[in-house]
Amino acid sequence: GPHGVFAAADLGATSGRVMLGRVGSGRLGLTELHRFPNTPVPLPDGLRWDVLGLFGGILEGLRAAARSGGVDSVGVDSWAVDYGLLDADGALLGSPYHYRDRRTEGVAEAVRDRLGAAELYRVTGLQHLPFNTVFQLASAAGTAQLGAARTLLMIPDLMVHWLTGTVGAEETNASTTGLFDTRSGAWSEELAARLGLDPGLLPALRSPGDPAGGLLPRVAEFTGLPAGTPVTAVASHDTASAVVAVPATAPGAAYVSCGTWSLAGLELDAPVLTEESRAAGFTNERGIDGTVRYLRNIMGLWLLEECRRTWTARGVPAGLDGLLADAARAEPFASVVDPDAPEFLAPGDMPERIRAHCRRTGQPVPGSPGAVVRCVLESLALAHRRTLRRAGELAGREVRRIHLVGGGARNELLCRMTADAAGLPVVAGPVEATALGNVLVQARAAGLVGDLASMRALVARTQPLRHYVPQNDPAARAAWDAAAARVEPSPRNP
Ligand code: LFR
């Protein structure tokens, strides 16, 4: 039968990868072509992404794709929120800032208060995160860089621009900026104007599946793929691509896209823009086909990754398997934290911050790495439980099953704890949900797969999944309930 081969470039906060997806006649296969580290660079005036290095990694991956026999199209996704600015000649103005840079501290609150938190939520439906694009731009007000900027491109759109020469703004990612009107599905020129931003900075929107040009001759020369090879707009916000590949085939599904962040929530047909939802810190980001990703950001495995980085720098053994084995043996529920406490956002000494948090909240201070990791995982499992229950209440949906996708699906301890904490079955996998979603949207544009339900059915049939059943022993349940009652979540949208 007809089939296609697609390259998915997926940039994550710690690594990028180019995957080769093969789709056709009931099959969906994914192989890795190239993986490369993504190491943020602390410049004197702030933390930056090495976007040239990332583009180089994508080119290297496409070169491998050419060697493997070529592709029908290419798609790019990455984390959200961050952007590059182009000047009137189309040159990139400096290196894009990392969303964990501290320069928006204080500015975000001031802008939110000036524009009105309730009004902002009514228009954009976004949770207040201090690093939302709109607050980063407000921090740049009056700079020569912003003054010289003519075009704003989100990170995946910037990569697509360098591959094809075209300029566009893919809508799932545009919906995370704080400048996108969730009701109309268009940029909010009014918000831009109220912030003193030239609405001309914002390129025309593209929907997932739209053509985004062809590879430039220079890219073709470097990679060995033919010039003009199609590039397709995918759900370029990585979380939106991951949600496409959630293998949900029945009602009652919630998801946790679990990697550096845990994005926990529901897919809805319409945004929830109530005051209650705003106060609870839920966001309404765009999915494909007019769906809404109703979710909340949970700090996620960043806490563990950053602990490991700290330990490694000090020569403390921090292999993941060893740490997880130690955590499995550590004392349960010794101390639990709110993973979303603002002090955990920026890079730094995470084990010490966790200890300080425990000290401040009057709990035992975890000593060994195993005890710290136990605290992190139990705290994340509790946050998954809390968030999905609240999402269900606010959206009026019953949650019966949790799909945990992304790198976290490999973490058996976290999957089991999430099932036990929530008292719900967890279906773990696929690990590479984001790359699969990227591939599927390209395959659909090529006419090889149908609607969202059939894409998900294809993922469910072809990808390895693990099932975790919650313990129904009353003592175990009571222990999770008691632990849940100990966490005082910090307000997100005060
Ligand atoms: C996950 C993610 C989240 C977004 C955060 C910052 O990779 O895209 O959805 O809130 O990164 O961009």
C-alpha cells in the first residue's frame, strides 16, 4: 500500500533529535537518526539557547536521513515560549534567551497587573508563567534589539525559516505566547498594541499540516537531500505533538506529557476561561484540529535532572538507574514538596533547594541522594494527582485513566507512584510521543492517515505500552491521601 517516510526534528530542553518515521498500511515505525545535546549558555547578560548548534544538529540529522534513502517531508517541533528576533535584513538579532533566565522576575507580575489578570485570561486563556513570551518581550522593552526587530519567530519557526527561507507562525506554539486570542484563533493585535509592540512583528499563522516551503539549495547541498524537499508545519509546540500521539482510544482519558516538564491535563473541544480555572493555574493551549490542551505545567523531571547535574559536578555518583533503585528503597513519604514552588524554576543547586523547602515546611530534611529522589518522585506523583483531579472538576469531565507519555514513561517508579497516588490506571508510553506526533501530522498532510482518533488508534496498535494498575490496599491508599493533605501548593495566579 502507499507509505511515506518523514523526518521529525524534535528539540527538547536537554537534547535534540532527528527521527525517521515510516507510515503506511497500518504501520508506524520510528528510528533515531541523530541525537545531540542542548546545553544552554550563560552569557554575562543572561541565559541563552545555542540555536546555531541546534540548527547544526538538525542538519546533521537530515544528512543521515539522506543517507538512509531520503524523506517525503520534514517537520520541526520544540519547547514553547522562546523566540528569535530578525532585523530588516532577516538576520537573527542575538541569541534567543532561555525561558529559565531570570530577567522576567518582577516584570511579569507588573505587566499582568497593568493589563489585568482576569482580562488577559479571558483573551489568551493562558496560565500565568513568568516566562511567557509576552513577559519576555515586556522585559526587552526599550532595548536596541527590540527596536531593530522586524520579525519574531518562535524556535521551531526559526529552524523552519533557516531550512526554507519562509516566514510563518505555527498556531499551537503561537498559542503559548500570551499574544494569541484563544477565542478567535488569531494574534491579538490589541494586546500587542497595549504592550507597545508592533503587531507587524508577528508573522502570518500556519496550521499543523500546512506546507511550510521547501529545503533551500544551501541546505540541500549540506544535507544531501534534494532542494525543494517539502517542509511541513507540524504541531510545533512539543507538547501539542505529544498530545497528538497519546494512545487514548476511549473516553475518560487524561494525559501527562512527562519530560523536563510534566504537562498534565485533558483534551477539550472548547477553552475553560472561568475565574476559577484562572485561579487554579490552568492553561488553554491549542491542539490540532481546533482542540484545546487544558493543562497545567508541573515542574516535572527538571527537579531530578537538575539534582543529577549538581551531584555530577561534585563527583557524587548520579547514574539514573542507581538513583532510582536507592529511591525505591528509601523511606516512603518522609517529606513532600510542591514541585511548582517558584524557587525551583531557575538552574542551580537543586538538592539544597529541596532541603531548604523541607526545612521551611517543617519536614525531615532528606540527606542521601536516594532520599532526595524519593521526595522528588512522590511530590511529582502527588502533583499529577492534584492537577488531574482539578482539571476534571473544572472541565466537568470524569477522569478514568492516565496516559503518561514522553521520557518519564521509562521511569517505572514514577509511573507506579502516579497510578497509586491518583488511584487510577496509568498507561505508560510512547516514550517518543512528541516525535510520533510530529511524524503523524506530516503523514496526514500526505494523505496517509485520517483523523485524530485514527492516528491515536495507530499509535495504540503499534507502539509498546506498559500498564500500571493502582494498588487497592486501603492502607496504601490512606498513605497517599495523607501525603496529599500535607502539600500546600503555591498559588500560580494570585
Ligand atoms: C515542554 C514545554 C512546555 C512549555 C515549556 C516551556 O517541553 O514545551 O509545554 O510550557 O516547555 O516552553
